[in-house]
Amino acid sequence: MGATLCAPKKKKTQVGASWVGNESENPFDLALNKKDRTLLRETWQRLDDPKDIVGLIFLDIVNDIEPDLKKVFGVDRAPRAAMLKMPKFGGHILRFYEFMEQLTSMLGTSENLTGAWQLVRKTGRSHVRQGFLEQNQNQMEKNYFEIVINVFIERLIPFLTGEQELPSSEGKENKKVRFAQNYTTSQITDVWKKFLNTVISQMTDSFELERAKQKSAQTTKALAPHQHIEISERKKKRVAEKQSEIENTAVSNEPKAQEQMFEDPF
């Protein structure tokens, strides 16, 4: 009992707006050991053109898997060949590539597991601003995070294992691998599935929490609009009082003009 009472408290980590558990509860730490995390980074780095691969997979998603997303990405009127040049769609592909680049680096290079966890949850929360998802995302019926990431599980992993490659452009040399191939196909597949499924669960959870939070705030505002007016008026009054106090202080500190002495005419 004494040992239990004297044991040091586990450090809590803040993810998003609330404190959640301790560092041992980090899902990336629970699902992936150090060797797994190194595998993620090394196999990602092995890809010759990861951004191009991400683009091809998103083309498949909006054309073959979820055509409803065409309008979301602004490619509903564009032919497939021109979609990657559309700014909104191309921008999302770039951000997804940068997300994967940063996430695998945090996990497999810098060992910043807390930062990786925060990055994934922040990304999930930010999607609440997307009106289509805010209205249509439903983790029990149609979870768009799950739909998209499952396509990556199916179509990205063959590139990571070396079973599939992008067609080489003329005159372009393939990237030189800086480390030996020491992972089996099954190892790469298992680790990437664990990793991407963790991304799905964390993004979905953070999205749902943020959406519920915003809906609660909107409901409160709708049910008690007078409270918001009163708060606003109190703020204005405090600002006015403070400004008046500053002005009065400034006036009282001004040096008094010296009294002029006139010669007595009498």
C-alpha cells in the first residue's frame, strides 16, 4: 500500500481541448512498437513519388468509390485527366501527402508520439469546418474517414511492399534506397494496417467530439440568446469604464498651468 501511495503520478497529456489519460495511453504507443514505427518511416521513404501515388489513389476514390466527393473537391465538372490540376483537389492531395510525411517522421524518426497523436486529432477536428462532412458523416452508417483510409490500406500498401510501382518517366532515375530491405511483405502489411486503422479511429473520434461541442454551443445560443446579449453588454460596459478610468487618470496627471501674476495697478 505504501509503495502504491508513494508511486509517482503518471504524466497527463493534453490532446485538443481536454486532458486525456497519460502517455502510456497514446494509441500509437499501444498499437506500434519502436520497430513498427521505424518500419513505417523507412517504407514511406522508399517510395519514389509518394505525392503522385496519393494523387492516383484520390482519383480512384472520387471517380470509382465515392463520386459524391467530386463536388466537395471541386472536380464535379472536370474530366479525370484534368482533376489533379484543379486547385482544391490538388491542394487536398498535397495536404494529405504532407500529413503522412510529417506523421511517419514523428513516429519513426523523432519519436514524437505525443505530437503525432495531436496532429491526427487536430486534423479530425478541422474537418468539422467542411460542410459536407458536418452534414453527412456518420460513424455508424457512412464514415468517410474509414472509406478513404480503407482505400489507402488496399492501394497504398502494394507500393510500400514493392509489389506495385509507378511507371517510370523517361530519363528519370529511381530513388536510391538508403537502407537495406529487411522487412517481409506480411510485416509491412500488418504494421501499415495497424497504423492506418489507428488514424481512422482517432480522426473519427476527434471529429465527432468537435461536432458535438459545436452543436451544443449552437443549441445554448439558440435557447438563451438573451444571455449572449447580456454578456456582450457587460463587456462593452467594462471596456467603457476602463477607458473612462484611463482618461481620468491622464487628466489628473497633467501638470497644472502656472498661475500668472499681474502687477497691481493701484
